[in-house]
Amino acid sequence: MSPGPAPRALTEFVLKVHSRCDLACDHCYVYEHADQSWRRRPARMTPEVLGAAADRIAEHAAAHDLPRVSVILHGGEPLLLGPERMRRLLADLRAAVAPVTELRLGMQTNGVLLSERFCDLLAEYDVAVGVSLDGDRAANDRHRRFRNGTSSHDRVLRALALLRRPAYRRLWSGLLCTVDVRNDPLAVYEALLAEGPPRIDFLLPHATWDSPPPRPGAGGAAYAGWLRAVYDRWRADGRPVPVRLFDSLRSTAGGGPSGTEWLGLDPVDLAVIETDGEWEQADSLKTTYDGAPATGMTVFTHSADDVAASPELARRRAGRAGLSDECRRCPVVDQCGGGLFAHRYGDGHFDHPSVYCVDLKELIVHVNENPVASAPAPLAADPTDDLIDRLAASTGDRSAVRRLVEAQTAIVRALLGAVAGG
């Protein structure tokens, strides 16, 4: 028998370094949805699991001659590890992977435990930090509260103030905001913008056809209406900050990559490693049914190549061929890509359009019909490309300088607009 095609390389690995959380967000896909596997897992990733995971990542990078890999520290809440365990974890990752390929480290956190000590450590190891924030106090407190019901808002703003300091600013990768259509879209946008983030990422709340998203009041395409209001304001402001969702739609409209698994037909190149060493698919699948993300593999028994070749990932890498008939016939399929894979689930299978189909279609049409005044080039194939590093290169980079000028011009326009409107 001739061997089958080599599996496409994985380039992003999510490490579940701590499987518990200090908040009790009622929209959390880890704790509040169908898959409850967190209950049987250890709270922390042990050094033995971390060592095996790091070796698997290095092995995979070497086998595929990858120029770089990204490792995202996740949870639960990764900062619950504490500074000393975090230091050992980062040092072990660097020791195993850095000799083989460039290692890009990131973290997604609720920010509650972020401190100067943590920031110094993250700066030492060049860890990019994304923080979750759903808007102003009222918006954020709808979901992101402590177990006793108290607000986390002040603690998150304190973390963002730390990340704005000159010593730590380079670490901050952006804000992650989950949409709730009961919140005022412009108030949320203004609250996020006021924190001065390098990027904003809007996420639709996880839902399936079996457990559809709430659509209070506005009904039909409520999520499209909410995001359309933000887009129009962002566009009028001169795009003062990159917004991943809108930039992805603009990129795919020009035939470029989406840079996200939420949209477009980019091939999936991500795998998750749980605290006990189990390989899993994307966390969003936890919202579909119990055991949905499982692969039956662990870092002790299977390589990353085994995971990449698994049938569980095959459909998610099938592009248009893996979509439902309805999606394949849709005129905006190249931009939508069927939406997030988990959002297609219902009646025991994924052969549906996204449960947000009507919203995605309406938003895509609106963005296409209302382009920004001067659209930049499509997203780079590598979305982690660092503008500051390119600007600092001794040889110079005209495209980076042009992007910096565009960004500064947009900021000035937004400020002038605010003054005129005041």
C-alpha cells in the first residue's frame, strides 16, 4: 500500500496549564456547556506533562522544518499557576522548543491576578498577553463575575493599566470581547477603545442549533445589527484600532486569508493539550456535546502528526468540501466559511450552516457594501507579524512605515472627530 498524504503541519498549540478559574463567567465554554471533562482533570499541568508536550511540539517543528510555532497558555485561568510555576513552565518550553524553531508565546487571561511580578516575568520570556473584557462595568458584569457575584471590572482595568506602562506595553496583544446584544454596542466599543488596546476581537457567544443563542427584543439578525453599529462607528472614526473581525472580512473580500477559525476557509492548524496531557481539538467544541473535543490521544502516546492526521481534524480542514450543501451554494461562502465549526452543530451532526448564518450573511454584505475609505493590504498569512520589530529593523521597511502613518492619521482623525462632536 502506498502511504497517504503527509498531514498538514500544526503551527499553534494551546496549553491548558490550569483547568480552574477564579471567575464564574456564566457564558464560559469550559465550565458552562455540554462537555464537562474539566471535572476529571488535574487542576494544573504537571512538569511531566509539560515536558512531554514541549518535546512533541519540538519534534513536530523539526519534522516539518517549521520556521516558527505559537504556544498559547490557557485555562481555566493560566495566572492561577503563580509566578514560580509559571517561570518553570516558560523556561522548560524555551529549553525544549527554541533550539528547533522560533517560539512565539502567548497567553489569554481574565487579568484579575496580573501583577508587576507577573508582568516582569512575561516580559522576560516575551509572552504576548490577551485580556478578556466585555465593555464597561455594566456590560462586563453581566457575565464576568466572581463566584460570590461581585464585579471583576476594577481588577481587569487595573491589569490593563499595568499593560499600558511603557515597560509592558509591547506584551499586550489585545482585548477579547464576547458580544451580548443586550449591551449597547457603541457604549461597549467606546469602553474598549478608551483602554487603548492594540487590537479588539469581538466573539459571538457560543451556541448551537440544539442550544441557540439568545435573541432578545431585536430578534432575527440581532447580532448582525449589533456588530453593524460598531462597524459603522469604527469606520467613521477612521479605524483607530485594528478589529480582527472586521479586518478578517475585509481581507477575505479581497481573496486574502481570514486569520481566524471563525471565518473564511483557512485550514485549521491548531491543537489543544489538556492539563493531563490529552490532545484535543478546539475548545469551542465543548459547547456541542460531551466528549466532542476528544481525540483519544495523549502526548505520551501520540505525536502531533498523529493528531494532524486524525479524522477529527480532517473535516475541519476540508475547506468548502466540508461544508453543508446550503453553505456551498451561498454567495458569501468564501468570506463566511460556514462560520465557526462548533456553531454548525445540531441533531447529532455538523452538517448545518452556522447557527449565526443570518447574522454573518447580513454583516458580510454590509461590510462589503460599506468599505473603508482606504483599505490596507489583506491580512498577512502570519497574523502574528510584529509591526514594531519591522520598524526597528536597521534596513527599514516602507510598508511598515506606511501602516504606522495610516494608524497615526486614523487616530488624529478620531480625535478631531471627537472634539468636533463634543
